Amino acid sequence: MKISCELLLEEGKGILRLAPAWVPRSFCRPGKRIKLHPDDYYVLGLARGGIDERWLASTTHAENGPDTPADEGLSYVVSADGQQRVLLKDMIDQLKGEVIGGNLWSKYQGWPVYSKLFDNLGPLPHHVHHDDAAAARVGQKGKHEMYFYPSQLNNHGGEFPYTFFGFNPGVSKEQVKQCLMNFAKGDNRITDLSRAYKLALDTGFDVPPGILHAPGSLCTYEPQIASDVYAMYQSVLHGEHAVPESLLWKDTPPEEVGNYDYLMGILDWESNVDPDFYARAFMAPKPAHPVEEMLEQGFMEEWVCFKCRQVSAKRLTVLPGRTVTITDGAAYGMYMLQGHGTLGVWELETPTLIRYGALTHDEYFVTAGAASAGVTITNLSKTEPVVMLKHFSENPDLKL
């Protein structure tokens, strides 16, 4: 293992090639916008569900029930010839700060974030992610997440491109609790108490723990804390799709199952009824550097997720025919949206169609040393930009 990790790190000159990590969800229906071959969306069987997520630079296990493989959701580092393969988690555990940076390793003893492509045909149920205190009761971490809706991955909007967040001002805790108590009786109509926002391409939202949200059907890039903790508070979805009651009590300590006051306590109540939620949570891209200077050098870099210190993301665009060297203050996971070229010693390409289990050149992990030294990117097209997304943890370049 030690030799494999060190050789893989040296082969990429500090940039690690990652294999696609596909994740099914039994309660979801694939939107088929994440480039997986149409024959492979149900390749794991109907009992496991359709594949509607791809996890990026992940050291987090997908919590998908008792039949979940031990490596589901985990990213593998692979060699240029595809013959060597090591879990990114194992490489970080072995090489520590050499991969993610000394400060992050000292603070977390691991990579504390990941990102995913969420690609559901319809909306998800109104659900909540626990904060650190509540998640710790079931051996997990609290979860802060962010959304960005890339135009390159949204050739159609799905069945319901609107997201519910929180509750309407004036809604009482008693009304919400009654909805939870009605969960097993049919449609508990919890979204009657909420409001939906139409989703706009190339924008996003900040979603801290404790916020009820029912994500819409756009294909979404989701940088987030390395946790899969959640509970579903909506019983029947748009389109009459029922949600199992077991998901209402997911990640609830055994002694609290049946206690609806416990479920109410998971909510950050004041934030859920905040009339200024949109202004607080909405994110439109903002330049990371002076625009004229970037364009003169042949690129455009923007923060697309920027309201949380612990997790953030950028979109980098390299103009046709240009070569640039980009520095960052922290390690990051990188995913290609558009174009082709080179990234350091590696090829960069945006696949049109990916078979389950096949390797690609569209996802990499840039170690802390490589990020600070600068990564050279060449766009080999004369007409098309190279566009990529990069997610970070605690990037000091982010000015909140």
C-alpha cells in the first residue's frame, strides 16, 4: 500500500486521477444527465435503486442500508495505465498532510468534505440534515451543503425544477409537528406550509444544517460536509411517490424513535421561518480576481459556493487555445464540465457517455502542495472553453 500511494502521488506530480464513484438511491429516479450509459442506470439491480448520484473526491461512505458495499461512495485513485487503484481515503490516511495539507489533517485527521452530482428526475422529499450535536448521537458528523446548477448538465429541467426551503413566516411549530405525526397516514402535506423557489441555471443556494429543503429536479453540483446524515419529513412527493416511514426516523437514536418533539428539535426554527431566507441563501457566481486581469491572462475564475468557510467551490473557465497556471490556497477535488486539454501531466476531457466501471479523465484531486505551487492547464481547443468545478475545505483565499 505504501509503495502504491507514493508512486501514484509521484506519477501525477501531486495531482491524483480519480475513478467515477456512482451511487444509487432506492427512493430516487435517475434524471439521466450525469453521462452514465442508459443501460447502466439500474445496473446494480432494482432493489438497490437507480444511479442518480456521482460522488466526487469522496472519502465518505454512502449510507444506503444493509446491502450497501463497503466502498460505495468512496473515490479511488487510479494510475495512468488504470492498473493500480487505491482508495483516496487510504491515501490520505497514509500520507496525511502531504495530500490535504497539514492544517486540515491536524484539525480533522481526514478530508472533511466531498461533492456530488445529484441527478433526480423529480424532486426529493422535504428533509433535514442534522447539526454536529444531533449527528454525533448516531456516530456521524453534522452536514452543511451547497447547491450549484451547471448549465452543461441540464439539457432538461426534470419534472419539478423548483426547491422548497423552510416554512412560510407565521407557520407554527404545532402545525409542523402535526404534519410529522400524520406521516404514516398518507400525504402529510408539509410543503403546504413551505415555499418553493424556481431554480436558475448557473446559480445556487447555501443550505446549513437544520434547514428543511426539498431539492428540485435540476442536476445539481453539491459541495458538502463529509456526512450522509438526514431525515425525510415529507411522506408523499410530487407525482404521488410515497416515502417509507423508516426515512422519517433515519439517523434518530433508538431511544428517540417515536418522539416527534425530537424531530422538531433537529430544525433550526428561526432560520426556517426567516422571511429573508432567499437573500441569505441565494448565490450567484462572483469573480475570484479582477475580471479584466483574468481575461487578459486567458481565464475566468468565480466562486460559485462561498457562504461557508468549511466547504466552498469555484468554477474555472480557460479560454480556447490558452495556457494558464492557477494557484489555490487549499487542496481540492476537480470535475470537468466542458472541453478538453491538459491538467499538469494529465489529460483533461469531458466524456459524452460513461459505462459503469469505466475510467475517465474528467475527475482529479489536486493536493495541497500542487495547488499552492500552481497547476498548469492548457485548453487544446481553438473554439471551446475548458470549464471545471473545484471544491475545497477551508480555503483561505475565500473572503466571507
